[in-house]
Amino acid sequence: MANLPKIRRSPRDPVADATAGSPRADIQRIEAAGLAWLNIEAPTERETDWLAEHYDFHALDYEDVLSRRRQRAKIDEYADYVFLVLHFPRFDKSTGRLQAAELDVFVAEGLLITLPKEPLKPLSALWSRCEAREDERLRYMGKGSGYLLYEIVDAMFDYCFPILDKIGFKLDGLEDAIFEGHSDEVVRDISNVKQEIINYRKIVKPQRPTLRMLERHTQRFAPQDLELYFDDIVDKNERIWDLLENYKEVAEALEATSEAVVTHRLNEIIKVLTMLSAVVLPLGLVAAFYGMNVDSLPVARSGVWSVLFALGIMAVVAGSMIAWFKHKRWL
């Protein structure tokens, strides 16, 4: 990677640096134990211009920050800082589906800048705790920017598990609903769950190698060995992946079971209709014979007795066929 000049750090308050008469850059800042944490939510050109004025980050990194297209998960290492792109699942209420939320991060000595493309609850909660209490600031920011990065990423991955639990609950509910006869709703719900699992896998899979390299690239920005900490993040990511693999297999099995149940019910309906047709066919034949004007048929001209005789024949034929079906265990 290209080596950049050492990062310039200005003692001025970032939020107060806007030129007179121009909109102010929306930048949040917390400082503790020699570490500055800047948070810029949904950054625009105004915020990246402010960053370019105060820090010598590469122009390509700013392009990634401003890009409306989702960037791939990656780590770009420079002489004085590291630029990260990570993705985390987020439920989009407008579409009712899981979407990938991008988090861009600059990590340097004594500096961490988080740039979420959209609001992230775990990040906002961690920021609020550090902003409100000094002991929380020292807890999370007192061990360097590398350790603070670990805490942020760890909080984001902890937030992934409740989403996985919801998918698991949906699969459990579908297993019961399959045998309750609501085939249309079950098929739709299975399709929705499969889509959620696919979207989740698209988020997790590309950044698995990135997380394995995270500790090596950020070790220099922490005063202590972070290998065990980042190994824990890799372990959480692998557990998430394993659960998604299991859920994928369960969803496919439920889909196959649903199709089998629907097919079985259809076969039962066809069997009943076929047997009903088989019983009615000879009865129709008897009725057709006695509907003809043929005097030689038994009691054909005996009035009501002819009707009763025909009905008797029909009853005997129908009873015999039903008894035969039961003997063959078709009923």
C-alpha cells in the first residue's frame, strides 16, 4: 500500500470548524485517555471535506465513504492508519427484509473514526454510554484505538444473534404450521425465511477473510495483545455462519416437507374422488337401464316396485364396492 504523510491532528473542535456562513459538518467527538473517537453518521461531502482538511487520508478512501454502492468488506493498510469496510445485518422496515448496513472505519494512533452509512443501534448505544459517563469512556477508550475498534465490532456482532434467534423462531413456527393445513401461508412464509437466510449469508460470507486479518492490521494501535480479542470476533462470525448453514438446511427440509404434505393431501383427495366415481359409475349404469323403455327388464312395469328394485340393486352394488375397497385397504 502507498505510504501517506503522518496524519495531521487539529486541536480545534471538529464541529466548530465550519467556515462562517457555510453549513457545519455533522461530526460527533469524544476524547478520553489520549484517544479521540469521531462518529459521522451517513457522511456527505461536507464531512469528507472536513476530514480531508484535518487528516491526510487517501482520496480513494473518501470515494469509498461517499459511494452509494455497497463496498466489499476489506482492510486497506497505510503507513499511519488503516481503513476498514465491514457489513452487518439490519432489518429494513420499509421493505420488510434484511439488508447489509455498511460501516467504514479509520483507525490510527490515538484516533478512531466511525462512518456508518445508516444508523446502527449497537454503535449508537456504545457512543451514548461513552458520552454520558467518564468511567465508560475510560473503560472503552483507555486501551487505544485498536481495543475500541474491537469493542465496536464485538457489539455489532452481539447484535447479530437476536436476528438469528428470530429466524430460528420462525422456522420452529413453520414446522408446526405445515401440518395445520394452511399451505398457501406456509409456502409464503418459507419463501420469506429462505430470503432472509440468503441475505444474511450474503452479508457474512464475504467478510470472513477480512475478520481473520483484522487483528494483524490493527495490533500496532493497541498497547496490549489483541489476538485473543479478535479471535473471539472471528469465533462469533463462524458461529453465525454455522447457524446460517443449519438454518439453510432446515428451511430446505421444511420446504420439502411442505411439498410432501401438500402432495399427500392432494393424493388423498384424488383417491376419494376416484373411489366415489367408481361407486357412482355402476349406479348410473343401473339407472340408465331402467330409464329405457324395455318391458323385459325385471319388474320394469311394476310401478313403485320397479323403483325400489332398481334402488336395491344400486345399494347392493355400492355396498359391495365399498366392502371391496376396505378389504383392499384403499379406504
